[in-house]
Amino acid sequence: MCLHDHTPAALPASAVPRRGVLAGAAALAGISVASLAAQLGSAPAAKAAGNAPHSGRPVPPPPMIIEGGTIVDPKTGNAVEDGVLVLEEGRVSAVGSRDETRRAVAALAGRARMVDASGRWVLPGLIDVHVHANALSDAAAILQGGATSVRSGSSSFYQDVALAALPEWAAGASPRMSPAGLFISPELGDSLLADPDLAPLASLQGGVTEHTDLAYLTRVNLKRGAQVIKTRANPRAGLAEQDPRELVYGYDQLSAVVKAAGKAGVLCHAYSAEGIDGAVRAGVRSIEHGVFVTEETISRMASRGTYFTPTMDAITSMAGSSDPVLAARGREYTPIIKAAVRAAHEAGVTVVAGTDSFGSDVTPIGTEARLLAEAGLSPLDALRAATVNAAALLGWSRDAGRLVRGSYADAVIVNADPLKSASALEQIGAVVAQGVLVRNNP
């Protein structure tokens, strides 16, 4: 689980230029220009662009045909046995039975990469709505775990904004990313150096707490490319020296962040009953963690359409910590969060899957789905939490979460029936991201 506090280590000597967010964030993540080129050099877009990355549009990966597997639609729960999925120019061009896709397959004869999914199940690429990715290695680990789309839970120096730009130019180098930029939190640490516009915040006594300063930090994030805003109501549960029930930001402060974020929406780290309720009343789009949510707040979440990201693995895994404080929290919190997930789901709150993975220490999204099922969701609802529900939260319902004509060319192949057991999502045989086969274990 993630034990970070969103406070970066010492800043490398190189400065971050106002231009070139991608190169700057890569440098801050410890990635040299040579390393970046080496890791992306095999991508179709990189080959097409040569040494001048802006000399032309990226070339999409070659077509791909996945055949023989059972194709599952998480929205309906329907499945097509011996199905065919045709991916072309970064999108699904055909999907269905062999007869329904016959013409599409014939049109690509001799040009498409063939992937045999016989005896397995084909799903849309999974979606992890809470990750902290700061480097290319992090992105690669997330993809290997089956998540082809993610929502950032913040990064230290806008690395998530840079990662969000990669799929267009280097298919398969990173999951599709909804970046959050910097964590809206009182103490920014070295993240103040992520943008010269943040320098005025360095002189604040007591950190970023006033409404005008919260709004300012939010606007800087949006200007830098954040597509969603991350803030907090409480401290971290994964750090023994912090009290996760202490209030960091209350209703008024969270309202200031929500107002400044506008249509981008806000995800809020919250543990205490007061913190969760204040965040929901302030209008955040999703509650992250939410251990001590009350029945009253659950009812409010259902009526407002607030999503719930319980980050089951991050919370329950504390029970195995070598730190006695964290182990005690894990044992205490596990039955509470399970009951909260069950109650929220039964009340009509949309539950989504997020692992709170940090760096290359990635929990596969399938593990989170299994834990949601163990908390009371059906296998189909656990699958939906990592597909259609997550896509709806990101605003990507037209493109992600299902395999339909025109949707993203993202897919996973699993070795067991996900409609019978959510643990099937942990048995990943292949991953296709942006039309590129990034993992294949036949």
C-alpha cells in the first residue's frame, strides 16, 4: 500500500522550464532525455516522428484482431462466446460474433496482428481511479496490472500531466491519464518548485489554508494541465505519526476548492465522519477512502451522485504492517470499510475501484475488484467498479469501460470468468493499451 505523504524528496539540480512540461516532469522523476528516448523509441509514433517530435502527426499502431475469446460487456452483463474484437487506428472498429465481424476482419487480411483468446475472456481495459504515478516505470507497472486508464491522485511535480500527454505520441507507453497535478494540501514542501507561480505561497504562515490561497493553488493546477483536483479533509492513515481523524480542511475550505475547480471536479481524501460529510456537502465528485462514513452521509452521497472510492487494498493491507500503530489501524479499519462499501452500494452510491498505488509499488486493479466483491459486491458489480462506473466518474463513458464500436482500443484478456468470480480480474493474460499489446502471457 501507499505510505507516502505527497511530499517529494530533494529536488534534482535541473530546473523545470515554463515550456516543455513533458521534459521537465521527466527530469524531476529521475528520467534522462536519453532514457526517455530509449523507452519510447520503439513506439510507432516515435518512429514516425524521428528526431523532430512536432514534424507530423503520430502514426497509429497497426490493426489488431483478438479472436476466440468470450467478450464481456460490463454494462449489460452479456457475453459473446467465440467473439472477435477488431482494433484499428486506436479505436474498436468491430466487435461481436465471427459472422458479425466477418467483413471487418476480411478488410484487414494480412495487415492485422492476430491474438488468440480462445478459452479466455476479453474485457475492456480496466480503470484505476486513484493512482500516484511519477515516472515511466510507474506507468509501465500500472499497465502490467491491467489498468489502461487511470485518474491521478496527485503527483509531486506535474509528472501526471506529462504522462497524460504520452498516449497520443507513444501508444502503449502510459495508461490514459486524468491528471490532478499537485495535491491541494496545507504543506506543499518542494512541490512549491513545480511552478514559479507557486512562489507566493511559500511565505504563508500555517500553509495553504485561506480560501483565496486554496483557489489560487487550484487555478495554477488547472493552468498547468490538471483535469481534476485532489484535496483532503484529513491526514494520512498510512503514516503512524498522523491522526486520520483530525480535520485538515473543513466544509468552507473544501467549498472554496470545489468552486475554483469548476467542471474539473474534486476528489477528496477523507477518513473522519466530519471530514467526509463536509466534503460531500461541499460538492466533491468523489470520496477517497471514507472509512468512517455515516449512514446519513451515505444517503447524502446517493442523492447528490457522489462517487465512493474506498481504496480497499490500501486500507486493509495496513493490518500486515510491521509498524504496530498501522497494524492496529488495519485491523480496526478493515471491517469498518467493508461495511461502509456494502452500505453505500446498497444505498445506491456508485462505488469505483482505486488502488492508491504509489510509484512502481502497484497493486493490480484486479486485486481491488476482488476486495470489493469480498465486501459485498457481486462479481459483475465489482467489474463495473473498474470499468463502466469508473469511466462515468472520469467523464469517459463514450470511450472507455466497454468494448463497443468507436470505443478506445484498450482491452484485457483474463484466464477465468469475471462474471462468476471477481478474482478473475487478477488472472490477466494480456493487456492492450491504445492498440498496442503491452503484456501477453498466452
